[in-house]
Amino acid sequence: SASKSPLASGRWVELLDRVDSQRDRWLGSWRRTNFTIECLPDSGVHVVNLPVTIESGSYELKLRMTGCNNEFGIMLPSPDYPTELCINRWFGAKTSLNTINNVEGKNDPNSVPANKFDTKQITTLTMRVERSEGNAKYELLINDKKYYLWKGRESVLSGGDFNQRTKLAIHLRSPPAILLSAQFRLLPNGKAKFEREQIP
């Protein structure tokens, strides 16, 4: 059975070494190569779960990747209001949470122009999620530079067809891409558990 170990807040932990490319594959084709997870270059939608169950509160996720040339999504769980940060979505035009007030993120005033990834460079995405008493703040840094910010009542957020209520996931529509690292840190009011220990 899956091991569920509670996480302590404040410490960065690596999730990628807990990913099983077959068990955690939701859609599409993924492959483990040593310490990385690769999204294979075939058509369609690709989703892989990160094996941590988020129960409540605030957290940070720091992803390092290379090879991604277009759309990239981070599915952000919530018991009541799961959502997705869609990066370079809508034909590569915009980045936004999706959806907000039942409207596509591309039409939200907080949406920002796309930030095209350099496929030959390593890109670091730092996602910070703060939630308390019904309020939420979602902030994304790209290579340590502020890029996207949304804050408001969490109740206006909702997810698309692929969203889940407890698990973080990576969503790609334009593979290939290689995930080099997925570090996770709970903030003081956050609660989460590992799905399993490291894969041998």
C-alpha cells in the first residue's frame, strides 16, 4: 500500500524521486531516466501527478525543466476550489489561472502575456500558493523574476476537466519536455503528506 508520511513545514523536499512514471502517469507518455522524468514527444495531452497529497493551507513548488517549447500547466489542488495555472495557453498567447468567475483565464484582467521558454536552457518555475480563511494568493516566478500574481476569494476559482482536489500535477500539451526537479515546501499553515517514499 502507499506510504503516507506527513511533511514538516519550512523544509524543501524533492518530489521527483518519488514519481513512478507509470503509476503517476495520468495521460500521455512519460519515462524516467535516472533522476529526471521525460514527457515523450507524441501527440495529445500529457499529465503526470506529483506524489504528494495536499490537505490544506499554503505551500511552494519549485520546478526545473528544459525542452518545453510552449504550453505548460500546473494543476493546483484544493478541497473545494481546484484550479490550474495555465502558462502560455490559448494558442501561446496568455498565462492565467483557469477558470475565474466561470470565465476563461485568458479574459481575466490579471492574465499576462506569454513567456516563451528557451528549449535549450534550464527554466525554473517557482509557484507560491497562500490560502487562509477563504482568501488565496497565487504567484509565479520564472527564473526568480516575478511573472504572474492573482489574489482574491478562493471561491471564484474552478478547474477544468483534468483537475483533482488533492494532488499536484504537471500538464503539457506541447511535448517533449524534461522535468529535472520538483521541490516542494509547506508554509506554516499547510498540511500535506507524501504518497510514498523514494523509489529505489
